[in-house]
Amino acid sequence: MPLDFFNVWLSYIYLYVGGGIFFVAGMILIRRTKAIDMRLKRDRFWWKIMLWGFVYYAIIHLILIIAALYW
């Protein structure tokens, strides 16, 4: 199987853009329904964990894809 755009990067884009849309929609829903109280330090902590966790996994996945392709 050739390692072209459709076999490598399209799935990455689908995962983190398509999934990211649902993730952001969920985060907006959490804020608008007041399921999180941003005045509480504990809630702000978990809000940041959720955002940075998504970015962290996207970066780790990106690094591993690049490593698999070019090393």
C-alpha cells in the first residue's frame, strides 16, 4: 500500500478536524449550559486539562506519523 496523502494524512485530518468540531461543540455546550463554573479553580483546571489534552494527543499523533514516514 503506497503511503500517499489519502492513506496517511486524510485520516489524521478527519480525526482531529472532524472530531475537533464535535469536541469544541461539546465544550461550548458545557459552557452555555453552565455545567462548569469558571469561577471555581477546580473547574478551570479541568477545562484546561480537556483543551490541552486534545492538543497534546494531536501533537503526539503527528510526531508518530512523521516518525513512521521518514525514519
